[in-house]
Amino acid sequence: MSKTKLALDVVIDLRNLADSIETLVFALESNQTDSVAPVEKKEAKENKEPKKTTKPQLPTLEDVRAKLAALSQDGKQVQVKELITSFGAKKLSDIPVEKYPELLKEAGKLG
């Protein structure tokens, strides 16, 4: 095999490794947010005044990350990566918060 071919193989393997690590991070972060949820619910019960919101709340980065992590765990890593790049980003955190509802809608179509 030529040195160029070997170098290209290494680059492809590194990209696959980076995608796998990103998926792992998504999964770990989604597990952390699941364990934090009961504390948030308890705090909400303690606050007896209803919150008044004038704007509909946008999904958070954690919400989007959890959805994409679940899709990735279902074997859709390539589709998730394509979805992120379709929004003109290299990684999830590069996508503007205003685009999260649209991103979640498209992610819902995947799974």
C-alpha cells in the first residue's frame, strides 16, 4: 500500500473515532441531565408561584443533545452528523439556539 493510501486510511479512522467520542459524550451528558431532572422538579414544586412566560421557550442545547444522542445510540450516527452539517455546522454547539426547534423537528423525522 502506498504511504498516501495509508495516511488517508488513518484520517478516516480518526474521523470515525471523533464521531464515536462525540456520540459517547452525548450519551454521557444525556444520562447526567436525566439524573438532575428530579432535583429540578422538586425545586419547581417548592416555588408555588406560577411562572409567567410571554415567549415560548426554545429547546436547550441539552435537550437537543439528548435527542441526538438517543438517535446515535440507535445506530444513526451518520444521519445525525449529516443533520448537523445540514445546518452549516461542524458540531452541535456551532448551531444557533434559534435553530434548535427546527433541528429537533428534523431529528424527529430520523427516529
